[in-house]
Amino acid sequence: MTSRGQRVVQLYEITYLGTGPEPEVRTVEAGEVAAAIEYAGEHAGEHGMQVHVRPCRRPVEKPRTKEEDAS
């Protein structure tokens, strides 16, 4: 259950494979997934880059902004 001043945010884990000995991992909100994949395309290099996208197990609660409260 969420409190009145919070909203549920779905997070995704983005794993960039082939970026070095350890893969680069980022956690982003749902609205940022496309930009994270585009980032991989821009930095892929000669042989490309494999990207894994998976939802995080639990959405997190994010405090609402003043603009959201006003609506």
C-alpha cells in the first residue's frame, strides 16, 4: 500500500555486455529504458553491444512532486 504522497515506480535493470571484464549495469525507470538502449547503440563500437533489459522484482515508491500534488 502506498501513502498519499508517493507513487509506484517500475524500475528496470539494464546490463550492457561486452563493455569490459565486468558488464556495466544500470537501474532506470520505465520511461528511461529507450534512452538506455539508445546509449548502447551510440557506444557499441565495431562489433555491436548486447543489452539485457529486465524488470526489477519490486517497484519502488517515489515521492510525488509538488506539481503532481497540485493536479
